[in-house]
Amino acid sequence: MRRLAFGALTVIGVSIIVFIVLRILPGDPLVAIFGAEGYTKLTEAERAHYMAELGLSDPLISQYLHWVGDIARGNLGRSFFRAESVGEMIARRGPLTAEIGILAVILSWIVGIPVAIVRTVWATMFRDSSASYSWQSLASGWGC
């Protein structure tokens, strides 16, 4: 039960840190949406309208609660650059990403296990190598 409580606190803490970092990053979301030239063509009323529509004019605590609620419902928002749902983008690209990850793990096993076996055999066969003596003398010189 104690681990569960610490886990929940950790998730909440990380979510707060991520939210704050996303808000601290330089740049205006409207510039990201419209580009620098398009942003300068917007009137103050249009800027205020878009900021209110995106919820960026709300207090930070309200923005945070809305953000967490959307994530809990699985609504990851829309990409400013591609104008499509982030959830759909992840669903479309997720299988390929998982395949690459699985292949990377398999490749690391194919390379890592033989290297570990060779290194283990090499260490038992040549325990008195000069590199071993050099390291031991270096370490003893430091008072280890």
C-alpha cells in the first residue's frame, strides 16, 4: 500500500513538472500554429480569441486540471503542425516503433551474449595478464 501511495505521488509530481516545463518553454503557441508572419497579421482580438479557445488564458491550475483530465480520458490533443489527433498519430506509428524496439533488443542479445561468454572465458584463461597487473598496481598506488 505504501509503494502504491509513493507511486501515485511520483506520477503526480512528474505530471506537474512536465506541465510546468511545457509552459516555461519559449515561444508562443499561436506562433507555432500560424507561423511568425501569420501571427503578426492577427489582431489583438483574434489573438485573445484563440488564446481563450485553446484555454491558455485560464489560470495555470485550471489549465493543469484540464490537461490531466484530457490525458486520463485518452485525449492527447491535436498536433499544431499536422492538424491531426496525436492519439491517431501514435496508433499509426506505434507498431513500427515497437517492431524497431524489439529488433534492437534481439540484436543486443545476439551481440551481447557471445561477447559476455568470450570475455568470461578469456578472463579465466588469462587471469595473470599484464593489463590486470597494471590495473592492480595503479589501484594500490591510490591506496585502495
